Amino acid sequence: MSQSPKRGKFITFEGLDGCGKSTQLEKLASVLRAEGIDVLTTREPGGTEIGERIRAVLLDSRTNGLDPMAEMALMFASRAQQLAQVIVPALEEGRWVLCDRFTDSTEAYQGGGRQLGSDAVLQLHQVLCRGLWPDLTILMDSDVEHSVKRARRRNQAASDGAQPDENRFEQESTAFFTRVQQAFRTIAQREPQRVTMVNARRPAEQGLASSGHPPACFVRFPLRALDLACASA
């Protein structure tokens, strides 16, 4: 009788738009693949055909008048679909899943930025995500003004190049993004065993090494969490 594969590891990257998390996610994926680990990368909202359609509604700057509760519900609709269709099956196959955003982003952007509070987000997560949390979350802590400017330039350039318009959140105020950042930091303080905060104010090539560990050791970064994941792979 063949043994079932060991459950894979679920790692998420969080932070403000423009903080460099997508770049660092791909860097980690490359390091893990070089170690012989089967890695799946994905993003939220999105990750499935249905999720990408939801993403288009949520991020398009032409989406006006979307109620904050409806916005949060759509985030979870995309997430629930991806969990069922992509993330959970991959983990059960023993693959490592690296995801650009997860429920922490909803707690930060809708709970903090939209001021809906954490309770509603966490209750929806428990029901719709079946209580599944990442094994490790890497929070890229960045300067609000710099990150927002970078995200606006990136999204505007993409729109000018016939890419989808994803500028809706970048139209928000500095006060909104300051609340988002504070919510992220509160999550990190509340869940230090899962969430590790990385200094994202450094150049992209240094971001994952900001704790003093060389890039080659990032397969074991952060030490208290990813070491355990590697040991059981």
C-alpha cells in the first residue's frame, strides 16, 4: 500500500501594495525549487478562473459605490473558491503553496482600512476557509508613502500597456493605508508564532536577508517557523 504524501506547507506574503512582496515570493519559490521542493505560487484575490473575475470587479477603478461589506464578501468568495480548487488539493498532494495575500490582507484592508473590525473577518474566515491558516506568513513592513507611490506607478503603467486596470485601492487616502499598515502590525504582534515581519525598506535583493541571514539561507527563514517546515518536508 502506497503512503499518502506528507501535507505540503502553506506560506503567505502580506503587506501594502508596492512593498515588494510579489518579488520576494518569487525569490523564495526559486530557492525552494532549487532545494527540490514542488512549489505552487498563486495570488489573492484570484488564483482561479472565477477568482480572477472577482479580482477584476474588486480592483478595477471603474467599480464605484461598492459597499465595504460587499467588498469583504467578494474577497472571501474568491478565497473560498481558491481553497477548494487550488490550495487545499495542492497541500494534500504534498506541494508547498506560496500565496500573495490571504485573510490577513482582508483583516488589514477591510477590517482596518475600511474600519469593519477584525471580528467579522475572523468569523467569516472560520466558516468559509474552514479555519485553515498559513504555516508561515511573511509580512513585508514598508513605508506607506513610498509603497503607495510605487503601486500607483506600477498599476498606471500596466493600464497604459493594455493590462487590466487594478488602480481602485490606490485611489484611497494616506490615512486609509496608515490604518491598513497598523492592522498588519497588530496581526504580527498578536500571532508572533505564525507571522514574521521583514524590513521592506531595503532594496529588493536584500529584503529577505534583512534579519542578517544571507540569501542562501532563506530556505530556513524565518528560523523558528521555516526550519520546522523544511525538517518535515
